[in-house]
Amino acid sequence: MTAIYLTEPQSYLEADLRDFAIVYNDRIQSRHSIDTTQQIIAFEGCTLGRSAIAAIYRYRIRLSFIGDNGHITAQITPQETPFYTVLQQERNSDRNFRIAFIHSLLPGRWYNATKVLQSLGYSGIGGCLEQQLEVLPGLNSWLALQTWQVKVFQRYQKALRSVLVSVKDFEPTLELAYALLSGELYVLLRSSGCCAEVGTLHLHCQNHLPLPCDLMEPFRPVVEAWVFKKAPKFSDRGGLSQSYRATFIQNWESLMATQIFHAYAGQVSLRSALAWQVEEYVRAITETLEYRPFLLKS
């Protein structure tokens, strides 16, 4: 995936017929082919020139603005109807598909979360989670599943607080990592002909589009473990340090290239694992197959 990151405050983006150009102090810092650019992410204090905005609309490129709290403050997404939109809506109207899909996502999310807690030296959530997972197959309504999700999340947060000095200190960096993860999935879904606005577990999201928010659930613990390890390098008094934005992006790209074991795809990069899950989603909606979530290696 090709993304342009505007990280330096007071830098701005311009465009000519072929390239985007990042400009800082009236000098071009780098050029990026418009044809290969799939999304643009601009941090607080960065701007876009008229030529760049025109190119974004013309070539239908996703643009996201990120605040110092890590949240997406504004975004422009291409106005289009992807190929599978109607099929996605039909599948979501099928109660059996909807419940089965959520039943696949949630165990993946919380199985992987236990692995993160174990890596942090906490083991107490294992038995508790097993009890909760035993209840899950009997929950057959969207509301009941959402309630279950909230309850388990609260226990997970409590467990994190017992092993980390202050979970709140990680929030801006976590939110940024989630925003980037959501962006990765958005681009993959769009390339696969899926509508990112048609979610199943998440019908509406405050900071992300619904379908990326669905598919990122089992990957959240991977990103959380990475943030807990790296966050002190990027944070400044509870916010994102402007001076370390570029370093964060470099580390993020390294994370996406990290080789992990995928139960069905074998040894692949994390970005390839995301792509595999998008393909799995397409198989689930087109062939009515059970969705297989990403699971961390035991």
C-alpha cells in the first residue's frame, strides 16, 4: 500500500500532473506518484494546497486529518458505490450470517487479547475469559453480543491497569495506531470492491468506518502490544509528541512489514495478514462461508 504521511508542522502538500510534493520551508522534501497513492494522512499543523485537493478529488484518494490526541478529526473518502455494496447489505439483512460473523470476530479479538496480557506478565484473565467465551454461542442478538463485548472489554481494561502504570498515558498513541490500522483496512477493502461503510458488528463508529472497525478487532491486540512497547518514545504529557511523528510512522511501517504466523496463510507480513482477512471477508459474503478470524500463534 502506498500512503503519503504529512508529519512536519507547517509542511504542506501540492500536486502537478504526475506527482504529489511535500513542501516545507519552501523546499520540496519528497515527491510521490499520484497513480500509486492510495491514501494521504495529514497530522495537525499540516495543510494541503489547492492543487493537492483537486488531485485528491480527481483521483478519488482517501484523505485523513489526525489530531494530537490520535483521533481522526476529518476525512474525505471517495464518493462511489463499490461492487459488493448491495451484496454486503443483503448479507447483513440475513440474521444467521450476521450472528455467525460476529461469533467469529469476537473470539478472535479476545483470544488474541489474552496473548497480549500474557506477554505483559498477566495471566489472571485466562480462566475468566474462557467462562465468558462459553456464554458467547448462546447469544443470538446483536444487542446481547454488544453487551457481552462491552463487559469483556471492561475486564480487559481492568487487567491492563494492573500491569501498566497508567493506561491513559497510552491513549493518544493507541488512537493513532487504531486510525492507521483502520486506514490500512479501508484501502484493502476498497481495492477488493467492498463498501467500508457497511459493517456488521459495528453499525456506526465515531472514529472509523464500520467495516474496517469490524475486521480490525482481532488485530487490535497486536497493535496494543506494539504500542505498550513503543509508546514512551512518542508521547509527551499525555499527547502525541510532534517531534516524533515521523519516527512513529517509520516504526509503523516496520510493524506492517513484521513477519507473523497466520494459521491459514502461513508466515506472512502483518500487512499481508490484513489483506488475507479482507479476502476472507469477500469469500464469506460471496460463497456464504464461515469467516475465519486472525488468531495469534499459541
